[in-house]
Amino acid sequence: MPYKISGTKSHTARIIILKESNWSIESNTVVSGSGDYEIDSLVSGTKTVLSRNTDGWLKGCGSVEAIYYAPQDRGVFMGNSGNVTMDYVAISITGNATDFGDLLSAKYYICDACSNGSSGRGLLGGGNQAYIEYITIGTLGNSTTFGNTSQNRRYPSCFSNGTNDRAIWAMGWWSSTYYNVMDYVTISTTGDASDFGDAIIKAQYSTGTSNDTNNRGVFGGGATQGSSWINDINYVAINSLGNSSDFGNLSIARRSAAATSDGTNNRGVFGGGYNASFEVNIIDYITISSTSNAINFGDLTRNAWEIGATSSKTNNRGVWGGSNAKNIIDYITISTTGDATDFGDLTVGRSEVAAVSNS
């Protein structure tokens, strides 16, 4: 988890931070100019801080506690076939997840969640109920009632245009009926969802993402009536009500993948999924602003489906967590193709996972 030490100074100085647990140097940083400074990405614990200016003047301050901070870098994983527990990680720092709080009730049949980015509110909707819950991502705690989607439906996809504050749920399934309906809400204002338009197809198990403030949302994969796996990708202009349009295709037909993006940098990635009779570890990518078929990005560390994904858009890292009651978290650098790397572990093994971040 990220910690920092903050202070003020009257000049450019070299700030050296010692961990008092073993007296090793944790940070050795030149901070320019006078005024406030922050040294972050530390570990928890007691520090000694030394400040040395260019003429050799040295000032020391011992027994300083590193303070936890919540940058626009927190990812929260939720769901798990009935588990109410939520976990969080600092996306830019590899390590195991920590308990965040609890959902209002056990969730089943969920795929996606979304947020209004740096504004810090995350939403989870659909599943075995119609209602929507929300969390404040930067503050640990339990979820709160937000409103309702237009109808009960399982396995919808969800995406948003970040700080532009609109979230959309697309498609889903309920009581033998497959839907193409799309709903939307204003994330910062609690209330029930309104009709947005219709998707091209009726399906469940799709997954969505967006290029954030550029306002294009994409959702891909899924299963149609009769469990026919699909590779279709749809897109919408999030700030304009209307039906979806064809974007292109994923590299293979699959359901229950998880998508995320690097926001305004405009790359969307789809990871994992289930293809007919087997789980896959495939990661595909697209340029969200340009309609086309997806291209191979690399592989997750394992085969995975019903997995949750989110990203820290400001530092370009995407993370995937859970799948088939496993606790594994993987990560990639979204702007650079290649295989995923182990990030750490969730607090519990999870299936049917959704994830959000405050970036």
C-alpha cells in the first residue's frame, strides 16, 4: 500500500528517508525549490528524515510515521458468487489486496462495475437484483444504495465516461430472456437508471470499457440464446443516447472476459474468458477511437473467466483479479504488448468478479 511523508522547506534539498526498522535508506530524492514537498511510494512504519541543502546544512527529524495516502490509483474488487467482501490494491504497487469493506448483500451473476474516475465513486449494478450500490473508492467502508437498473438482469456489461459522470449497463439475461437494453445513470447523483438505447444483439456475459473523457464505450464478447459464444464488439457514444454500432470482433468468440483501458490514451484490452468448453488466457487489444478487429496483446498468467479488471489510467497499468474461486491478481502495462505478470493475491478466492478504480 502507498505511504508518504510530507513537509515544507525553504530551499532545494536532498531528502533522505531511513527505515528505523533496519536503518536502510528507503528514499534518496532531490526536491527543488521552497515550500511543500511529498515523498511517496514508501512502506508503512517509523522513519528518520534527513534534509541536506547544497551548502552542506543538514537537518534531521526522527520517529516520523509514514502516512497512508489514496492517490488516483486504487482498484477495488467485489463479488464472488455470494461473498460480500470487497478488496483493494494500490494499482501502481504490486502486493496482496487488503479488505475494503462489505457490499450491502451477497452478489451473484455479475460481470462488470464502473466509476467516475478521479471523482472517486464506484458503482456495481445488476446480478441477482436490479438495484445499484456505490462506494467512495478513496475511503474504506461498506457500499450504499444508489438506485435500480430498469429490470433484473444477470451478467450485464458496464462502462463509463469517467469524470464526465455517466455509466451505462448493456445487455444481460433474466428468466430465460436475453436482453439488448442499455440503461444509464449519472454517477454522482443517486437514482434509478434511464433508458439509453439498444445494443445490436441480445446477449449476456459481455464486458465493457471506454476511452474515458473521449466518450466512446465498447463492449465485447458474450453468449446469446442457446449459449452461442460471440466475438462481437459494439460501441456507443456515451454522452449521446442511442443504439450501439458494430465495432469489430475479438480474436476468438468467448464469454466472461474482463476489459479495461488506459483511458484517454485510447487502448482497450480484453483478458481471459470462456470459449465453448475451456477457459482462455488470451489478452486482445483495440484502439477505442478506431473501429476494427482486436489484435493479440499477450497472455494472462493463467486461464481465467468470470474475472474482474480495472486500471490506473494515469500510470498505464491494468490488473485482473479472481476467476474460478482463485485469488490471483495479474497486471500488464497497457501501452506495451506482452504477457501479464503476477501482482499479488486477493484476500479470498473469487468468481464472478467486478472491479473499479479511482483513476
